[in-house]
Amino acid sequence: DMPGGGHEGHDMPGGCSMKMTFNWDLAGMCVVFEWWHVTTSFQMILSCLACMGISILYEALRLSARRYDQKLASELRRRERAILGSQEEEEEEGGDGGLIRDGEGPYLPRPASLSPSLSREQQTMRSIVYAMQVALGFWIMLVFMTYNAYLMGSVVVGAGIGHYLFARDISSAAS
């Protein structure tokens, strides 16, 4: 038995090699899928470019999610200001200012259910984008788990380029 779990250099279905240690192989491996079988150096170059592009795409997707959340937060703040504005008008007119009287006791704040929140469609869209981020992130992890130096390097370089291109605003990069 080999120390790496016995998979070192084993051939997988379709002629794919599965290495469990860091390697510099240029051919004879599959990138995540059996149909993505790298058999030549040229195919490795194309695979590296594809992995780099997918890492860049991941950063673009993260930016899209941040911008969508910022847009939703801005809409919620605007709706909340509108609610608070109507409460202030009620106070000026002698109303309760959005407070509800509990019998003879003190006024209580308006229930949270009357505060603005995301619609079902907005939360669904956020969840879909989040699931896409998770799926793409796991796919990138699987590429890294080929332990191939060229593919690993491509992922890292792609992430760096993507960060450079899509995380230029400090406020959007903070989340």
C-alpha cells in the first residue's frame, strides 16, 4: 500500500491519471470531468487558460452579487426612510408616530413585520447567485485537487487577475 491512499498514478476510466501529490504533468490527466482529458501540451495550455478564465469569472460573479446586495440595501434604506417619514408626519399631526399603544401601558414600537424586507423574488435571486458562487468555488477546488502545478497556478493567477479587475472598489471588496 502506498502512503497517499493508494491512488498515486492510478488510471481512472477513460485513461485519466489521478495523482495525489504535487505534479508537473503536461498530459495524461483529466480536469474534473472524464471528457476533459488532457493528452497533449497544447491541450494543457488551453486547459490552463480555461481554468484561469473560470477563476476570473468567479471574481466577476462575486462582484455581481455584491452590487446586487448594495442595490437591494439602498432600496430597503429608501423604503425605510419613507416609512419613517410617514411616521414623522403622523407625529406632527398628533398621531402616534408609528407607535402602537398596549392598553393603558406605554407606546410600543411598530412591529418588525411592518419594516421593509426583501421580496421573495429578490431573496430567490440572491440565493441562486450564492449557489452559483458555491458551485463555481467547489469546481475550482476540484481543479486545485488535481495537484497539477500548471492548473493550480492558472487558478491562482486567474483569481489575482479577477480580483484586480473586479474588486477595485474598497467598499465592494470588503464583503
